[in-house]
Amino acid sequence: MHKSTIHDELKQKRPFHSRYQEALLALMRTAAVSKRPVVKVVEAAGISLAQYNVLRILRGSGPDGLPTLAIRERMVEEAAGITRLIDKLEAAGYVSRERSTPDRRLVLCRISESGLALLSELDADVNEADKAVLQVLNEEELDQLIDLLDKVREMAGANAGLGSESA
């Protein structure tokens, strides 16, 4: 049986209940440790990782912007307080909001020029942080990792009743 380092990292004294538990804890620990370099980059710019994620989503949406709930659905990590996140970004001048003309209940969010400028300033450093974490893998291993993670997210989404489109 394969021996993982997660036992030592978590200072686990007893065996895990199952290999599934060990693998899931290793995945969760890896995600937490892997995002630290990116967190340092974005927090140095005065925004949180969740706010950075919102800005990237809005940059990708183009000039049409997105409704608040569509942003929440695209977040890497769940964000129950999406309105609060957008409030802070709007106060900082990074996004704008306006009510849709046909449906006044719909609020469209758009990234501002200063939001685009902030992302441009961060892009190279974030890319370096991403690379610093994953450069231990070659191209084939990166492909395998991406495929395996896709498979896990698809199953997790199906088990949560989310379907693959939300994974």
C-alpha cells in the first residue's frame, strides 16, 4: 500500500478511517497549501483571494458583465457573501453595478478600468505563484492531475446534486 506524507503533515497518530478519507484530506491540504503563494500576491495588493476571483470572472465576462448569482456560481470556492464581496470591490472602484432595464431585479456587475488595471498588475506575479507550486510536475503529469481532478469534481458535483456544469 502507498504511504502518503499526509499522516506526518497532520500529525496523525492513528490510521485514517479509509483510503478515501486519506485521499480527500490530502486533496484538501494540498489545495490549502497550494493557494498560499497566490494569496500573498493578491493580499499585498489589498484584496482577498475571493475578491480576486470575482475580478477575474468579471474580466472574463467582457463588457456585458454578469448578474451577481452568475458570479457566485463561477467562484472557485463557495461565497455565501457575494453581495458583500462586490460591495467592497465597488467601494474600491474595481467594479460597477447597475440594475437591468428589462428586469429591475437583475443587477449586472462589470469590472472597471481600475479593476482591469489591478488584474494586469497582478497577472505576472500570480502566474509565477501558480508555476512555483506546480513546477514539480511535467506536462504529462499536469495533464493527468487535471484529468483526475476533473473526474473527482464531476463525481462530487453529481453527489451534491450539482451536475457537471457546476463542477
